[in-house]
Amino acid sequence: MATTPATTPATHPGPARDSHAVRVRGLRKSYGDKQAVDGIDLDIERGEVFALLGPNGAGKTTTVEILEGYRHRDGGEVDVLGADPASAGRSWRSRIGIVLQTSNENAELTVEEMVRHFALYYPGSRDPDEVIAAVGLEEKRRARMRALSGGQRRRLDVALGIVGNPELLFLDEPTTGFDPQARRDFWDLVRSLRSDGTTILLTTHYLDEAEQLADRVAVIASGRIVALDTPERLGGRMAHRARVRWEEDGAVREESTDAPTRFVVDLAGRFDGEVPGLQVVRPSLEDVYLSLIGDVEDAAAELARSTR
Ligand code: ATP
């Protein structure tokens, strides 16, 4: 994907109008006796990139599809761009963007035909040529959909999701199947959409993607939010002790400390300058995420044992 920004001038109102794009209180949804969403509260600010993380079956898709108006909820309050998705009409729908998987129905249409066709559905759509460039499909604009690779097809899905110039964009595992360069280019595209004022709700299994893109991250497990914060602070990440590693006498040494700067200064004094193999490590987002998820799974296993 090219790094050309998605260029149509920003038209989205900033936080001044109504600072929330999404407000959810006590959301519940069950399938039979499976409680898929178990009382979720969520506020997403306008202009924010918000990531939902969670293991398979955690309730992410159910939550997102309720916000999109594609699934009914059993309980709770939901407000998306000032309306209840369960009853909102066509003009509301034209203000949101959803990246769906394109079907084979239109396999004979070209990339350009598809994007131009979708643009007609929206009153304030982006320039289709700019959108094709923004997702890096310029060279494939005359290719038929059936001739696209999996990753190119996914870029076209993204183009169709953003051509309507949405105020709120839902991106559900958008980079699955992308090669590393295409992922980087897609991240640039998300950043440019954000700088145009688009609010983005991203679900992903890639923690580096959440760390790169999200202003805030919610971790969802067993239908509940178990942590919500910036990627840097999630799960008390910055409060964890730092581990300082270095090499000495042919071995790797490690020390856990609350004051890594002071420790490194002392170490540098001892070595009279450069400390061999120096590293200062705090828990990664992945470390914190896995421990949050692990805690929930341990609690669920404990509950199952006690009710047996
Ligand atoms: P993944 O990361 O695998 O996409 P998810 O977090 O999106 O998972 P959901 O698809 O929301 O999870 O599913 C939450 C729970 O609800 C799972 O246990 C799933 O099996 C169940 N579920 C989802 N859709 C249905 C359905 N239509 N009928 C019955 N159960 C469902």
C-alpha cells in the first residue's frame, strides 16, 4: 500500500461538538446459555483510535456488531454518533464505515469500478482515485477482483470501507493476511485517517499493531473489560520494576530495580564508561496482555472447580 495520505479535506467535527463517538453502558448479549457480552461499559472519544484486544471467543465481534447495528443486544444502552444503532436509519449508516470481506458476487468488476460504485452510496464520499492510491492499489485499478491476491483483496475491502468518508470507522482484524510492508503502509493510512479526524475502532490480535496505532486499548475476556488504558500504561506497565541486564565476567547479569537510571549511572561508573550488553527492559504490551488474560482464565477455572 502506498503511503499517500487519504486526502479529501478533513470534514469531521472535532471534539468540540460532542466529545463521544461511542458510549456504551451495561451491554449484554447471550447466545442460549452462553453469556458472550457480560456488562460492558465503553466510551470512545471523537478522533480517537481505540483498540479492542482479547482472545478468541472473548466477545469482540459481538460487541462491534452491536455497535454497527448488525446484532441485537439483550440489555444495556448504546449510543453511536448520537443514535441507537438498533433503530438508526440510512443517514446514520452513511456516517459509519465498515470493512467487510468482499464477496465473489462482483468478481468480474475492476477495482476502479467497485470503488466508484461504492462512492455513489454516500453523500460526502472521498475521491475514488485518491482512495485507490491511499490503499496502494493504483497499479491494480483495472484488474478484475477475481485476479487480486488475498492481501490486495483486503486492501480493496479497506478502500470500500473508507470511500464514504466515515466519521467512525470499524476495522475488524484489518491486516490479517498482509505482508509486513503492507501492514506498515496500512498503519500509515490509519494515522492519516486519524489526522483527518476519523474515529477508529480497531480489533486486532497483533499487539504491535495496537501499540503502534491505538490511543487507548481495552482488553476484553469472557465478555468483560478487564483493563482499559493507553498502551504505555495498560495493566500498570510503567509501574512495573525495570530489569537491567548487562554482561560481566563472561556472564549475563540481571537486576530488578525501581530506579533504573540511578542503577545504570552507578554501573557506568563501575565500568568507567560503556557498560557491555546494556539493556533496560520493562514488560512488553504482550507480557501484560498475556498476564491479564491468564488471570481471567485462572479465575474461570477456579470458579468451574468450585461449582463442580
Ligand atoms: P475471535 O477473536 O475468535 O473473533 P471474538 O472475541 O470476536 O472472537 P465473538 O465472536 O464475539 O468473539 O464470540 C463470543 C462468544 O459468543 C463465543 O463463545 C462464541 O462461540 C459465541 N458466539 C458468537 N456468535 C454466536 C452465534 N451467532 N451463535 C452462538 N454463539 C455465538
